[in-house]
Amino acid sequence: MLIGRVRTDDGIRWVRPDGVRMQGTEDPFVALAAGRAPADTEQEVHGEVLPPCEPVVVVGIAQNGPGHAAPVQAWLKSPRTVIASGRPVRLRRDAGQAVAEGEIAVVIGRDTTGLTAENAHEYVLGVTAVNDLSSPDRGEFDPRNFESKSGEGYTPLGPWIDTDADIDDIPLTVAVDGVVVASTGAVELPVTVRECLAYVASWSPLGPGDVVMTGAPHSQAPIRPGETVTITVGAVELRTPFG
């Protein structure tokens, strides 16, 4: 099931796409806590599509790509950099080459106390697409990823959460101006999604709506102003134009 959020005249509503229309649903976190899929509420909802969740914590996973032999290392990214699919992003001109990093993002569904690699799927609401925009030239001066991962709008997310996705085997592609430049997926992560979640939860509690970005396995692409990047994770397509 694909599910997301829209801003309407009456506030923010949960929806699922149904062809060209958006069907209203109940809060998916409430439904997950009750052990069921979100039920439909209204016949149709109209409004602006938002990021599919509002995380308090956004966790990145470093050293989970090609050639990485060391254990993964988590880091934090400001949730204020999260923006919706389709929103334009102005690339920083003071940080060197900009790089798009297509990643599988996991949306946490409930408090992660007790989460292990074996039961991680029980704590997940679903997965979505994320573009972990980066300025790797800053890494020489910025080992903790603050400058290299910062920028207004530098975390495009969504537009939907796929609640049926298999966290063990989900494809990921990155396209620049319609040309696919990377095709990979969860099976190519040196450290699995489950292991990433267990590692993060062993050090810090997460809760409903928090996001874990699981790393960029062969899914990075340098970008320039004027280009548009599309990241597809399973059934979720995230599109971001750059200025």
C-alpha cells in the first residue's frame, strides 16, 4: 500500500494514491499499532503533496557502499532539510561539487525498544525514496558530515511510503534528466537494512515517523544546476529539479 500526506484547507490529511485521485485514509501509525492496514476514510482528498512523514530524527548510514570494509557509522541530518518530491532545490555554490545520493529510506512505525535484526520488519511502517544530497568536497574539513550534508532542501523525501515493500530486497534506481545512471538495491548493501536498523536502535531510540537512510550502494551521481534527478525505490518515484 502506498500512503502519504497532503495539505488541505482543513489541515494535513493522510491519503493513498488511487489512479489520478487521492483517497483519504486513517493515520497509518495508529493502524500499525492496532495491527491492521490503514482504513479508508473520505472518498477523495485534494491538496498539496507533502513529505510522507515528519521525522523528529533523520539518521544517515555511512560506510555502507562499494569498497567499504569497515563497520557502518550512523550520523544525524537535520529534519529541517526534508522537502517534498517535485520541490526545486538550489544547490550550494560554496561547497564544491554537489552529488545526489539515491537511498532506501526506512520510515519507523513505532518505538524501537526491543528491535533486533531478526524482528526489524515489525518496527517498520514502510520504505520510501530519499535523495541524501551531499557536498563531498567538504569531507576533508568536515568528518562528521555537518557541512557536507547540509543545505536548504537537501533531503528530498517521498512522495509515498510503501507499506508492503520488502526491506530485504527492494530495487533502487537513480536517473539524471531521464537517463538511468545507477541501478542497484537493498541486496547490494554490504550491511543489510535490518542490520542498519538494529545498529541504530542499539544506540538511540527512534519513534513513529523517524527516518533511517540506509546508504548509497553504487547510487551516487554528480549533479549541476538545471538538471533533474529521479530516484525510484520500488514503487516510489522521487523527482527533484535543481537550480
